[in-house]
Amino acid sequence: MVTGGAWQDPGAGSPQAPAGPADPVALVREILAVIPVGCTWVRPVRDADGPVADFRIAAVSGGGGDVYGRGASRVGALLSELYPSMVGGDLWQLYHRVLATGEPAELPGFRYREHRAGVVTEAVFDVTVHPLLGGLLLCWQRRDEDQRRLARTELLGSLGSAEYDLRTGRSTWSPGMYRIFERDPALGPMSRPEQAAMLVPADAGLTEAAWQTLDSGAAADVTVRCRLGPAVKYLRILSDVARDADGTPLKIYAVVQDVTARVDSRSEIERLGDQLRSREITALAEHRLAAQLQNLIQPVPRDPFPLPGLQAAVSYLPAEKAVRVGGDWYHAQALPDGSALLAIGDVAGHGLQAASGMAHLRFALVAWLSIGICDPGVLLGHLNGLSRRLDITGTAVIAAYQPATRTLSWARAGHMAPLLARDARTTELPVPRGLLLGATDDARYPVVEVRLAPADLIMFYTDGLVERRDAAGADLLGEVMRTLTEVSAEPGDLTLKRLRDLLPTAGPDDDTCTLAVRVLS
């Protein structure tokens, strides 16, 4: 009632009265406090004649404040005091009608505008009103804030969203869609034929794949090109289907992102990264192929094997870091006259070209041996001529061992001399002249002889064993020679196995091949 000009709320009771378990005010306040949306419970304030003159806020939700950021401090205040511009308006009349009829109602798109202290506050809400315990439960859902947030998100992310009703054929576009397709919103969304006509023909298969994906029940994610006048845009489209309880498709929802700038503005570093990754994949494939080719050409025996008057062992260690295989090769076989042929070499370069050159040299060597050409100097001369015709270069050592006289006859083409371990000492064999293979047409390869003794250990090797780019000052050759000395002094048949285990591991940048033989008694 109104007494002396002061408003009174006959339903609110004394503010000092304790709230018992049945107190509706306490109950509603407790419930609204945990609701994370903007709800307010108001109770009518009547004048002296009985009609409702105002509404007093009895409880508010915990889901944030009003347009001014005010929260629970509003409890006990009158709506006319908090929001004076609302009095007498459409929403005010709606409150009175719901209170009088007891029927809930809503006012979508209610625009609230307030001007106070030089500040204009304006917002758009969807308001629903429900009768509750003699008062009204007001729920305010701010619409324009969501719209502004969506507009900012679409603008910043070059995004748009669309909805297509499969029953009515009606499309709905967000503002971002019109911006992406450079279309006047007054024209409405494009039809499906219009959109299909903009698609670059080469990408038609992508849209068909997207439809098949949607039909299977999964979300589709494709990037297609659309032509807008002279320009082409890259559009990423993420789409999904809404279905009814029976699984019948009802609507298609799509989010579209213009990723043209991302495609066009990729930095040179990113492009270089793609090229490097592509080359790495190609190099790995080449590595596998070269390794398979090398294994087919010269399989490496796992255990020591016999030769006339000798026991031999081979090791092949691929480089740790190199992606491509090198051109290291070896050959060891018994000859018809009872001697043994030993050879090792290295074709310059890496990859398929080096592996192919290695195959040519090794197969040619086998062919010449099969027709009785066994002199190391003559064989190197033939390999030099072949290298010239193949336009490759390389190094090699070829040796023939006569077990009857324990004589090793050998020649070299730019290669390191074999190592001889005898009597607790390891040395290099005396080095004859000999240019590398493929250097010149008239190269000559003189042969030298070495008389061996029982238990002598001879090792042929390629440069990967003793050369490291990152081992400045390291005496790798001295380390290998000390290992040979140690192993050669050990009795028994496990000498060559022990040697293979004790030799330095593979170098980081080059393959390593070794051929070790021990003279039998």
C-alpha cells in the first residue's frame, strides 16, 4: 500500500523477520542463486486502491548482472527506480498482463534504451515472463550481444555459417556468408545451382565426396575453390546433418571459412619446408631402393667364409646420418687355378647413381674373371676404361693370393693400402702408384707382391672407416691398427668375428666396407 507517499510491499513481510523453511522468498532466492542465466523474481507493489503500481525485486540469479553490471545489490529495489524508461512501455504492460492472467508470455527483440549521466545504454533482449508464487519470474536473454560476438568472430576468422532446410529448400545465411561471397544481403542466400556454378570444375569431386560423407552419417570437411569474378577463393567447408528420431535428414548446417589469404600468403620458409619434406621423402625412398639394390648385388655374409688358403670376413656399415647409400663394394672368390681374388672399392657419390656404378664395376669384374683375366693390374685397367665410359670416378684395390707360395699380388687405383697385422705389429703394405678409376684413359696400375706368413691378418677397407668430418685430430687409422694388432695376437678361429665387433662403428656421413682375411697354415 501507499502511505505518505512511500511504497510498501504487503507480500514481502518484515525485512527483519527470519526466513523459515516454508518462506517462499528464501526458497526462490536459494534456487535463483545457482541458476547461471539472467533471471529475476519480482513481486507486485500495489497502491492504495489495489492496482499494481510497481514491482520490487525479491531475488536474482547468480548468472551475472544487468546491463549496468549490477547483481544482488538490486534485491529490494523497485523496477521503476532501476529502469525508469521501462515504465508504461510494452514490457511493463506485459508484466501486468501475465500477473493478471496467470499465463506466461514472451517479448522477443525487446530494445532497452536508457540515458543517464551522459551515458546511453542500449541493448536488445528476448524476454520471457512466467507467473511464480504471486510474482513474476523474468528471464532476459541478451540477443544483440550474441549477435555482436558472432559478427566479430566471423569477421576475425573470415567465417560464415549457413543452414539449409532439406524439407522446404530454404537457406539461411549469417552475415559472414554474404561477406565471403561478396553478395548483397538484400538478395538473400544463393541457391544451390548458383553456388555450384561458382565452383572450380576440378573440385567437383570434392563436393561429391562431402555429400557421400554426410550420407554416411559423418561430418564433412573439404577445401574447395570458388570463382568470384576474376578472383578465386579457397573455402574450407565443415558441414553436418541434423536428423529426426527416425534418422531422416532434416537440415544441413555448414561453417565456411575463407582460407585464401592463408594459401596465398604462405611464407617462403613454409614453401621451402614443404620442398625439404618432399625431398626427404624422395631421398628415403631412394635410400631404400639403393639399399635393396646393393644387397642384391653384393650380399654380405654374416659369418666368416673359406677361400683358398684363407679365412675371410666382410662387414658393411651404412652411414648413420646419410639418407642415401654410398657406392662401397667388395668381391672375394676362389679362382679355377686354386688362388683367391680379393677386391674392394668405392664409387664416388651417393644414391642410385653410386649404387648403379658400383653394380657395373662389380659385375664387370666377375665377367672378366670368368674368362680368365686375373691379373690385378689388368683388371684395374679394364675397370678404369669402364668408369670413363660410365662417366664415374672411384677407387679400388684388387689382389690375388697364391696359397702355395703365400704370395699376395696387388694393385691400387687411388685407394688406401691394405693393412697387415703380424707379430704384434700392424703396418700398411708398401703403396704402388695408381690413379683413381675414371681419371684418365691411359692410367697404368703396377702390381707389387708381398710374401705372407701363417696367421697374418690382412684388412682391405674403404675410407669411411678412418675418415670423419667431425673428428678433427682423431687418429682413427691408428685406432684401427691397434685393434688389428690386438686381435691378430689371439689364437683360435674367432679372430675375424672379434675383429668385426671391435672395429669403429659406422661414420656419420659415409658408408664403410671392410674385407679381412687371415692366412691359414
